[in-house]
Amino acid sequence: MFARAVLHDAYARLDAVGAIDSADARRLIEIGVRPDVIEITGDTRYDQVWRMAADAAGAFPELAGRSICVAGSTWPPDERVVLEGWLGSGMRLIVAPHEPTPTHVHHIETWAASHKVPSSRLSSGATAADLIIVDSVGVLARLYSRATVAYVGGGFGRAGLHSVLEPAAFGVPVLFGPRHTASRDAGLLLAAGGGFIVRSPTEFRARLRANEQAGEAARETVRQGLGAARRSLALVDRLMVGRE
């Protein structure tokens, strides 16, 4: 209680605070920030992923020409739903584990072999297989540029849902597990019709053919969040001018 009281006084002394949205502003007021110094500036991550999508255009041309589901930042609970739901769908699947350790990658390869599914590691350069396993980090965002539909991991465990904005910025419908309520971005995608919850392999398979309109809704959700970086910088500029 003492620490909270001390922090409350510190927050009350702030001269300018940027909030992501009105809900964020209310939380700031609850911890002691004065309402008159709060300005809705937005979330700068939207500007970041929009720029990333523009920079990644044309990546992995060898993957063009076939419907692809990119499952990114997955954990084993995600993969159980994704792999079973994808099997026999006719699409290519790219799985990028959140932790692409040799053990994790081998586990997916073992599953593929047991179901007679041709698989390869992305690092091998062999991209004709039905199942491609990403065995390195730093390439997922560019892979989303080739997705027909994306699945974002973390929604079946305690790790928390990973970034749904990256695939959305490419105009890709986004699927994720039921534990998504802590993600503001997932909520916005759901409301716009650009994101979908999947709770089982059956639901996953049903959403694999999400239409182009859903992808456009996902991209528009990101586009509507643009400008936060500019507004945040303007807020800082006004604060600095006021102190000169």
C-alpha cells in the first residue's frame, strides 16, 4: 500500500502522458495520472508492422503460387491443433515454433514422418515439401508475406498470445486460440472480421479457407492504427518546447 501511494504521487506529477486508447487512459487515471495531461496517441507497433510489411514485399518468391498457412510463434499445444486440423487440407503448411530448438523441430518432423507427410527444414532450402519447419529465428515476419491464412501461437497455453499484427499488416486472415482476451489487437481483429478463434482441429480446418474479405479487414485494422509514432513525437516536442 505504501509503494502504491508513493507511485500514485509520482504519476500525479507527470506533465504529459500518451495513452493507446480510452481504456488505457482510464487505467492511467486509476493509478494516479491527471486526466488533463493524458492524450490518446495510439500504439506505435502499428506503424512498425506496417513499415515491416512494406519492406518484406516480395520475400521468399520460391513459395509463391500455392495456398499457404503460416503458423507462427507456436508451442506444442498450438501444434497439436494446427497439424491435425491441417492434415489432408491440400494447403502447404509452414510452422515456425516460438522456440525452434533441435528437439522441438525434431518433434514436428517425427509427427510428419508418422503421418507420411513430406517435410523439410527451411534452412535446407528445399521449399517444395507440404510441411516446412522453420528452424531459425528472424524470418517469420517475411514468411507471413506469402501466407494465405495465418495462425498465431500462444492462445492455448500460459505464454500469452503472440503478435497478431504482423500477419494482419500483410492482409492475411489471422487465426488464434481461445486464450486471447489479454490481447487488445486480437479483440480488434475479431470485431473487424479479420481474426478468428479456433478451439479444436475441426475449427482450425474450417477456418483455413478464410476469404479475401477477411484479409482486407485485417489489413484495415492495422491501417486504422497508424500515426501513433507521429502523435507521440508531437507530444514529446510540445513538452520540450514548454520547458525551454
